[in-house]
Amino acid sequence: MNCEQQQKSGWFAFVTDIRNRRFPIVDIERGLVMSFGFFDHNAAVREYTFPDGTMTPNILTYPQTIEISELFQIRDGKIDQIEAVINSIPYRMKSDVWDD
């Protein structure tokens, strides 16, 4: 799937909050954007429905947070690729650097 199809797939329904988003590097000439953030998952919903009506269990069974850094490649004004590095951390852990 391309980026748009992945976003519309419903797969990311388990993300309940995205916070402390930062975009410290934007290279317009190369079409690159570096981002950082925290994805919180409260695990309150045990299953959710994909747009096609299929039910699926929540893959996360306990509250947790993912600290994420992503490099987005932009082509023709659209996200073409994303490379991500994730680190699982305690639920709702605050950033040492940024805090909303």
C-alpha cells in the first residue's frame, strides 16, 4: 500500500493521542522532513472496525506510549516514503526536551 492507502486502512485506530510533535528539520530542496513525537495507546478499546467492516482485536492489550522519529520523503507535494524509528516507553511518559 502507498502512504495514503495505509492511512485510510484504519490500521492506526489504536493510536489514542499524538503529542509533542516537532519538525526540527525541513529540507525543501531534497523533499525531506524529520519529525519526532509520542504516540499514546490507552488500550481501552479491545477491538475496532476497519473501513471495510472487518472487526479486528486491538493489538495493544495494555496502555503504552511509542516515542517515534520519522523521516518523510515528499514528492510532487505528497508523502512518498516514511522511515521510522520507534522506542516503546511507559504510558504518557513526558519528554525530557519538549512538553506540550
